[in-house]
Amino acid sequence: MASESLVLTLSQEVEYLTSYQCIAIERTIKSISPLLKKRLTDDLESIHIRLVEIYDTFDVLKLEQLTISARLLYEQSKRAMLRSTSLRLTCS
């Protein structure tokens, strides 16, 4: 039961972080100044670090024992981390 609660919390956080990444990119689209580029880079870095932490949480859990929803979160967090890596490279 505790793992289901953790899965729900992490799922919500992954969705929030993914959404926040889009907001960070929109900031750059509106105006590309050195200050804004630094802010975007910092935002993307902190988001990426948290996404990696969430993804790494699954190393502690036994994936084969998780529910389907938990496995879906694992896949979702993996995709979010890969997108985050791509965004960081694009903006650096």
C-alpha cells in the first residue's frame, strides 16, 4: 500500500515537472537574453536532477512486483528523463 502511495505522488510530480519544462522553454522563446538563458539552463538542470532521482527510485523497488500503474509511471519517468536530457542539450 505504501508503494502505491509513493507511485501516485511520484506520478503527480513527474507530470508537474514535465509541464514546468514547457514553461521554461516558453520563457526562452519570448526573449532570448543572457539572463534568461541562464535562468532557463538553471531551471532545466534542477528539473532534470529531480527527474533522475525519481527514475532512480525504481532501482530500489522490484519492478516485477509493482502494479501496472507503477510500471507505467516507471516508463513515464524514463521518457521524461530522456526528454529532459534532450532539452538540456538543446539549450546549452
